[in-house]
Amino acid sequence: MLQASNQPSEEVEAAVTLAREVAPELEAVIITHYRDEDTLDMMRPGETDLETVRAVNMAVAAELDMEGVEVIVQRADRAAFRRWMHGRDDTPENRRGWIDRARLIRGAAALKVLGLEVEEDEDGSEEQPRFGPAPGPIADRLLNAYFKDGDEFRGFVQEILEAERIDVLDLAIRKVAESQGDEGMDELSGAMLEVAEAGAVGPSGWAELVALPVALPSAQVPSAAALTESLFATGYFADTDDVRFLPGWRSPDALAGLTPAAMRRVLMDLAEHGEPRDLPPGDTDDLARHGFGVLIGLQADWSIPTWDQIAAAGGLPDQADIEADGARRRALFQRWRGGAFREHGGCVPLEIIPPSEVGREIADFIEEAGDSPTAIG
């Protein structure tokens, strides 16, 4: 357990009360550790003093950790903060929203930075594997969850993928193929693919693969980098969406051939800023002949609130109006889509979707177009 050595104060007591109130709706929080008074005054001018903020941080972290909320710590860095503020309005809201995405501290190390004592594991025993060596019983549990409870199934698949027990997934697929044929096997594999393309990876703690299928002109395949750069320039993506696309085109057929294990490897490769071993760039001439290419990217979820934001709002920060934001983004995308057709040789971007939906999206587009995709452009 954790022990905080600070003396009670009104500020600390109020912060702990607030932490207790928001904890049930909070999965993780980012707390900023200030190393000195000058750094604090630059980032939060005139708001508080170093002794108080450190006491609040320590008490809040202890309370939230006890409530099961993940406490993430960032060390205040003046240079990184200045880079964040460059081009942004100098408002308290923007100042509180700073996150040093590349250097977050998690787990016991985060709590120690704030001055909390963390009890070490006294027996020093290694963590036991989550699953036994035999895949059969695990596969049976997985299939039981698949046929009864979608949420339980998705969580179980995540655990199996994190444990790298691909043998369990393969066995479950074979069992369904034997009992329900190819159609049942495809449905189970598709459900696993949907889980495999997102997971607890990367510095934000959660990331997912995204895909942008594009109907290609037969004359010349446009630059993938130029196309995605023009999309970023529209402001389509929110600040909390850290999106990075691979520079080359991928084949829809190669994407459709990925197993759940291969899809998870693609996710892991992109999270480590590498090229996906299971999904190499496609031949552009071949893609043009077949009419479609796919841009693959990684989207990290940075919607984790900072404690400074929570404290200023007196609760969890207000979420954007989902319907209004969705309408705004759809309008931006449609405008960009028309510009891409004009400026990139007649290509037609479809939608930004999970990779598992690419085949269905292309089929719907072809049906709506009512003509050969190679006729575009």
C-alpha cells in the first residue's frame, strides 16, 4: 500500500475529495511533477506554490491509486512545454492540456516520483503465467464467451493476444470450422481481427490501426505521403488523436489475408515505429490495375485527462458534443475528398475505418459506383 507523508490542508483535503468523486469514471490520469518553483510559475503563472502542488499531487495519487485508477506522471519540462504552446493561444486551458507524450512514467516508478512509498513484493516471486500450457481448455473457455457474451469475448481475446498464445486462437478457429464450417470460421476469425487491431500498446496506453482505402486512377498512383499530408492539413483529426500513416500503399488482398495474430503483429510493429513485417508495401502498378490501394496508420488515444484539467473544472473535463464533432469532421472529410480527386489524379478516398472493414467498404463502393473501379480517373 501507499503512504503519503504530507500534512492536511484545505487544498489537499479538497483535492482528495474531488479525486474520490471522479475515480469511478476515471481509468487513468496524468499528474505533472514540477521540479522547481520557476518551472511551476512558467507553466501555471500565479496559480499556486510548489509546496502545495506537490502535497496535492501526492495525496491525489495515493487516493486514485487506491481506487484502481492508473496514475501516470510527467515531469514538467520547460522546453517541451514551449514547443507545445507554439502556435496555440496562451490560455489556461491550453496550458493545462500539455502532455509530454514521449516521456510518461507509469507504475511504481510514477508513484515514487511523486514521493509515495511503494511496498515491494517481499517474496520476489515471478508472476505466474495467466494461462496453462494446454490450449484446449482455454480455447473452450474462449468459445463459450464468444457464443454468450461479446464483451467477455473481446476482453479474453485481448488477454490471449497479450500472452502471445496464438495456439489458443488457432485451435478455437479449427474447432468452429469443424462444427460450423467455413462460414462460422470466418465469423469467428473476423471477430478476433476486430479485437487484434487495437490494444494496450504505445506511450498513451491504447492505440488502434486505422485504414484509408482509396479507389486509384489507372494512369498514375498518387503519392501516399502527399495524400495523407493534405488530410492532416484540414484539421480533421483532434488533438487527442495522434495519427501516423505509413508512407506506402498496401494491397487490400494482402490486408484481407491477415490472421488475427498477424494483425496484432502489424499493430505492434507500428507502435514501435517500424514497418509491418506481415504487410509490406504493395506494387503500385499492380494496385492501379486492380483499382484500389490502402493507407495504413496507427491512431493513439490521448484522451487521458491531466489532474490540472480535472482540478480546474471541478470534475472530469467536458467532453465535446459527439454529434456536432462528428458532423464537423464529416464535412471536413468530404471537402478534402473532393480536393483529393481534383489534385491527385482522380483518386477517390473512401472512409477512415478499421482495417477489418476495408473489404466490406470497397465492396459497397463498387456496388454504389455500378461500374469497374478502374474506370475511375
